[in-house]
Amino acid sequence: MRNYPSHIEVADHFYNDSLDLLNRFNYLFNGDSIMFSSIKSRRMKCYVDLRMAMESILKAYTVYYCHADLSGEKLVRQVESYRHHVEKIIAICMEHLPSDELKPCEIFCDKLKDLPVGLRYRLDVMDFINSNESLYYSTIGNDSWIDTLYENIKNLAQYLGVVLSKESKIVSGEELWEIFKQPKYQKYKKKDR
């Protein structure tokens, strides 16, 4: 008996999270309809979207290729154990990344580990810039770096999207009933006491 969600479902969730974050980044970073109190505040909030998009796509690869043997609560707990450590996640799934995107992804993950995922509040942003000016202007404050990071994540997502689309199929009523009867892990469901 297999528990749900399956590794394909979880990989698909992370893949779609990555796409959503890329779309939001693109809309906010390149659009002019949303006003921010400062350019640096906008830049940092958009960086967090890219940072989370990278984490999501790497988790999608890891779940799909490296954890096909897990499902349900065990799979969810395993993925949660990676937290926000992109440099650790890429180490697990790197052999499954497209070869032309691997080196740039490794370089980005190496930089991202030095850029906290928590850089979303102005207080933190200003303190970070004051303490790490060189790092800020070579990464988050650099349009070329941001654009290239976006492209790397987008390319990783496109590749995995093709792979995941092959998993899509029409399910018979009998198969659907079997899936329905399987135990499903629901992280936020209150347990009976």
C-alpha cells in the first residue's frame, strides 16, 4: 500500500511553486505598476522570490529523481529537513540537472548560501548592505546577476516541466478509486486524541 502524496505529486508542487515565484519576480521586478517605498526594498523582496524559486526547483528535482522510494509523511519530512540550504539540496540532485545548467546553478547556489533567505524586511536589508556592501553589489544589487539567476532557474524549470508532463495520464475509475482509498498524509490535519 502506497501513501500519498507520491513523489511525483510533491515534485509537481515544488515545480509549480518555482514557476509561480518566477512569474511574481518577473512581474514585480520588470513591471512598473507596483510601487515600493525604495528601490532596494523592491530588489530585496524580488531577490527572495528568486531565492525561493531556486530552492523550489531544486527540491522538485530532488524529490522526483532521488526520493521515488518515499511517499506520504516520510517524503514530506525528508524534504522539510533540507530547509533553505540550496547548497545542500543541489549536492543531492546535481547529477540529474541538465548539464548546460549545472555549472551556473552550482555557482548561484554557492552565492545564495551567503545571502540569507530572510532578507525581506527593510531593517535587515539596510543592515545587510552596510555589513556586506561588496557581496550585495556583486549579487542582489547587480542587474546582470539577477537576470542570469532568473534565466538559470527558468531553464531548470523548463527542463523538469517536460519530464513531469510525461507523468501525466488519464486515470481509470478503478485506478482513481484505489488512489482514493490510500492513506494520505495531511501535515496540518489535527490528529485525533
